[in-house]
Amino acid sequence: MIGRREVMTALGLLGVLPQAAAAMRTAPGKATPFSWEALQQRAATLATKPYSAPAKVAAAAAIDYDKVGSIRFRADKTLAGGIRLFPLGRYAPTPVAINVVEGGQARRIDFARDLFEAEEGHAAALGIAGFRAMAPGGTSDWMAFQGASYFRTAGAQDQYGLSARGLAINTGLPGREEFPDFTEFWIERTGADAYTIFALMDGASVTGAYRFESRHVAGAGVEQRVSSVLNVRRDIERLGIAPATSMFWYGEGNRAAAVDWRPEIHDSDGLALLTGAGERIWRPLNNPPHETLDSFADQAPKGFGLIQRDRNFDHYQDDGAFYDRRPNLWVQPQGDWGKGAVMLYAFPTNSETVDNIVSFWTPAVPARAGQRLQFDYTLSWRSTDPTAVASAAHVVDCWQGVAGRPGAEPVKGARKLVVDFLGDGLAGLDRQSGVTPKIDVVRGKVLASAAYPVVGQKNRWRITADIAPDAQGPADVRLFLTRGGRALSETVLTPIF
């Protein structure tokens, strides 16, 4: 897990993103035929050969974050109507191959130092580390691929946040996680603000062919239709499909960790799920005291993703990183993914520069050597919450604190959980309407609970519960609002430590 955030840090801040590493000649290489089918065949052939890790450029270790930001890709060398390249640096020392596709023909972009300009006294570019797609006008970018199989977009508010990966392998298994690489890209412009990105993946356990049909709609966000075809080289215990990587340091639920002056710091504040059975689930993120791995079993999931629901600037007070603008990432499987689980891995952090949250889908049957697997899905990078539908109340706040009545002695060995729901389906309901909390606890018990409308707040209800974890804790809590045997809200799943 070390270096997750550092890899993506090289993508930088908007306006000072390290302008890219690779330089391409003005006179591109010889055109060769290219197709999605040919890329799949190439990946399949590669899987039959022994794995050879890509070579890193040793000199890139001396180019730290500040130095890599001083290397500028020349705007007049922009490719395919809006693609600029990233240079190698300490956090992205492995060169990648870049090709531009037009009319079914691919031309390799060869590295040349004169495609970059560096500030006086700074190192020159050493090679190509990845690329980004520029927004109209060329002052900001909306999509970037760099480092292993990482990529991300600026969503609907021109602000980078969490990242995606092509694949996760053995995440959460101590010392066994692998990071396969996108070693070569083919970039085809398909519209004024649209590209199809083809990528070849290579790793010790798998090779793969990827296609990202990516479209940016100003003010709305980015949509990516992803096709992935995997060739398994050797058995994989935990295969992670459509992984997302994010950061949660502290929020309203763990204020004790707020050593910084800003009230909250996180890229995402919850994992949302829409199960195959149609249940809407919300798992608030937390900064755990030790590594945790949650598994949400499902069949044919309809969607899942890491969401930043809290978009109130006052809750962050960050006028530089703008956590209130961070995009959501929603995964919609295409076709039947069968049985498996959405997994959420987290480990403790005391910094906003460390990505400590990973979510992904893992099939119920482990991947075996020699298999060919295909997973198609859509990635939506937006500011709107796809699970916060008007007909069902959704979570807007989730707090934890000492158990017991305010002003009285705290209840020892217990914690208070407070969850607020908001939704049009709660309109007109009051304390006499028969609304109750449904709460189930594993490895603990409920000492007291209540559900009631929040005074002065339209369509907002609150559940409070005092939970006592047992010695085998943490306690796993499952709760929602119900009336007459019918659920009125999404389901909340959260641990109590």
C-alpha cells in the first residue's frame, strides 16, 4: 500500500500538473494497423510468456515533485487535439509507450527532449510516464493516466480527487499485493471532448487489454465505458475488478483525529452500493485504528462506488484543495457479474497525502491460471450522487461519540451512533406515524435507540443508538428507518470500535 498517494501525487494540482513526460517527435513513426481485436490477441500472447518487469529509469529518482513540475510539455506539440504527456519523475519512473490512432492506423510517439521545456537550472525530461487530456482552451485537464494502472478524471467541477485502477490484485493480503502496469497506450480522438484509450496491461499474475471510451461533458462530469479482457498467468487469490482508491483522514464521525485546523479532510465519505436485489446501502468511511476489510456479498450488482456526499464548503474550509468539489466515482457493471462481493479495504492514516481506502468487486470464484475473463462496466465521475434518489431517504450525516444522555455520565464500554436521513419519502411523517429504527448488531448489543424527525428540518429524520461492542469487536451495525414493515431509507452498515 505504500506509495499509492505518491504515485498519484505526480498528477499534481490543476494548473501545475507536471506537463508530461514523454515527448513525441513532430514527424511521427510509421503507421501500422491497429484494432481492439488485435490488442486482445497481443495480450493473450503475452500471457504465454514469462513475465518481465518493466525497467525503471534510475535517474528519475532525483526528480522530486517540485522538480517534475518544472518540466513543461510544449503546448505546440499537443497530440490528437488535446493530449499532453507527463515526464518521468521519482513517483513515476517507468516509461510507457504512447501511440496515436487515426483511421485504424497507429503511430508511435517517440521520446525527444525538445518536446519539453524545463525551468532554468532544472533537469530535462527523461522519458514518457503517461498523459492527460486537456479541456478546451488548454488551461486545465479532465483526464489523466499515470503510474501502474492508475487513472482519474476531474469530474464535473474541474477538481481531481480519488483515483481508479485497471485492476487490483490481492489487496488487503499482507505483503502480497501486486500492481500490474499499463505499459502501452493507443489514443484515438472520437469527439471534441472525447477519446477512446486502449491500454495493454502486464503483470506477474495477469495480462490484459483495456478500452476506455471516455467523454467529458462540461459541468456534468466524465463518463467512461470500460471493457477489460484479462488473461490469468497464475492463480490469484483475490482479484479486484473496477478498483477505486481514495483518502479519508477525518470527518464529522471521527473528530478526535482532526489535528489540522480544517474541520474535515477526505476525498470520499462513503461507499454506496445498489445490490442485485435493489437494496441501497451506505457504508460511511472511517479512519480505522488498524487495517480493516469489509465484504458485502452480492449477486449481479447494479452499482457501487466511493462517494463524496458532503459538498458544503463550510464543512471543509479548504480554499486550495477544495474537498467539497471532489468527484464521485460510480461503477455500473454491464452484463451479469455473477456472485461475488464488493470489498472495502482501509488502513489508518494521519495525513491527507496517503490514500488509505480501496473498493473493488471480487468474484466468488478465484481466478485460475489459464483463464480468460472479461468485465465490462461504466465509470461515472460526477458530483451528483447516483444513490440519493428522492423516493428513498439517504444518509446525510453520521456521527459517533460517547454513549448516554447529554450532560450525564457517559456509559462505559459503549458508543453513541447518530445517523441523519433526508428524503421526500419522509414528508408528512411525525412521531405518531409509526416510524421506528431497525437495528441489528454483530459482536455487540444495542443499549438504547430512538428515531424521530429533526426539529425545524424538512424531511430529515434521525436515528440514535447506544452500542456496546463485545470483546471480539468492533461491533458491526446495520440500521435503517422502517414503517409498517417497509423500509423508508437506505441501509447503513458501519463498524463501532
